[in-house]
Amino acid sequence: MTPSDAREDLLVLAHNYVRPEVQDYADVVGDSLELARIACESDRPYLVVAGVDFMAETAAILNPGKTVVHPEPLAQCAMASRLTVADIRNARDRYPDAAVVAYVNSSAAVKAASDICCTSANAVRVVESLDAPRVIFAPDRNLAAYVAARTDKEVIPVPALGCCPTHQALSVRDVEEQRRAHPGAEVMVHPETTPAVQALADFIGSTSAMIRRVQETDAATVIVGTEVSILYRMRKLAPEKVLVPASALMSCADMRMITLDLVEEAVRTRRPAVRVDPLVAEGARRALERMLEVG
């Protein structure tokens, strides 16, 4: 069997934050929303998801008739691991009139306990789509603040200190130093960064939005405030731009656990397959499908 034959019935999906060599190997590179949609649209029976655990889990939940393979089960989202079903239930008890929005950076069990999911690309649209005037938003307080500033609804972050360690690491000082080093540069940041950092940015957006922006902006130099591996794709799409990481500390250790060797092994063996409890998957699927309906 040749390498091409080995992939005829299989699609390799990679997140924008994985290693450059894995991005090159993948059939599709994108953000969480893009990968979820493509996984559903694919007619191939095997999906290899190169990303952290919740991304592979999401693909498995949305595609019960397909085998979803996660090359490294130990690559787990630190933010997602901090949120439990008990956190959601306690929040519902405190705010019985609120709808629950679970960021896709969460476990299947949390998604099943929620009303609808969202990604950073569609979080505002999802919250606006709900009838409830109050929303419990979990587990990223920074994205919750970003959404709250763009809607009239009350947005309650759960847990109160939930955040992405990689994006939380970007400081106001980092941004100010890069601006001084690169006068006239445009600063773009992810909405998982702190509100103080977002206040200094020229553009705030999801990874897909940042990729579009870097191709469209007139700025010759762009300071990029998100996980550093995205710069590899950006430089391929906008080779004429000078792209500067806002901080070298913005490297996700779990994303880096997804190596090319592991992905190639997953393609060869179709293992390890992702398993989600059917009852949990049913509830999580409803929340995810509601999200996809919003767009």
C-alpha cells in the first residue's frame, strides 16, 4: 500500500496551532469551527484529528458513523480540564433563568450539560441567538468579557478564573514592547487574551479571522497575539508581510505534543480511536449542532 492509498479513506484535520510539519502533512488546516464543519461534510470513514483532546472528541460526537483517531490522547486542553459538570450545575442553580454556553474548549460531559456550544469565531453570534437575557459562559473568562462587550446580554463567566494559559501569558508590557520595536505595526490578538491586552489591539479575532486579516491589512508588519505556530500558516498565505509573535511564551505545550511521527502512526494504524459514552455524546451533539445551525 502506497502512502496515497493509505489515505484514500481517511482525512487528516489539523488545527492552526499544531507544529508546521503536521500542518504540511494534513489535508485540512483550520480553526475549531472550520474543522468541525469539514469533519461533518467529509464522506471518508476515518478522521485523524491533529489537535488537543476536545477537538477529536468533538469530531467523534458529530460523526457517530465515522472512526475518529486522536494521535496523542495525552494532549489535553488545560482550560477545558478546569471545568466540570458540577461547575455548570452549580451555576444553573445560582442563575436559573440563564442559558448555558459552552466554549468548544470543554469536555463532552460539559457540552452535554450545556444548552449550546460556541467557538471564538462565532461566540457573539451564538450568544445573540439566545432568547435568555442572561448567559452562563464557560470556561474562558477573557472570551466571556469579549462577548459581553459586544452584546446587551449579561454574560457570567464560569469558572470565574477560567482562562487559556497560553493566551493569558500575553501581557500589556509584551504588546507595548513590540509596538516600540515595530513602529506602525498592526497588533492583532485572540479574544482569549486578557481585556487589558485586547484594549491595546488594532484587531481582535479568532484564528480564522486573524488569518483573513493578515492577508487583507495594508500594514506591512503585523504583531500576532496568539499561539506562535499560527505564524507558519500566515507566512505561507501572506509572504510579503513581516509577522512578529507578540510573545515567544505563547506556545501551547499540549498542541506541540502532536508530532508528525504520531500523526503518521495514527494514519497507518487507525489508532487510538476516540470513544465517547453514547448518552453523553447524545447531549453534547445537540449543543454542538445548535452551534453549527447558528453558523
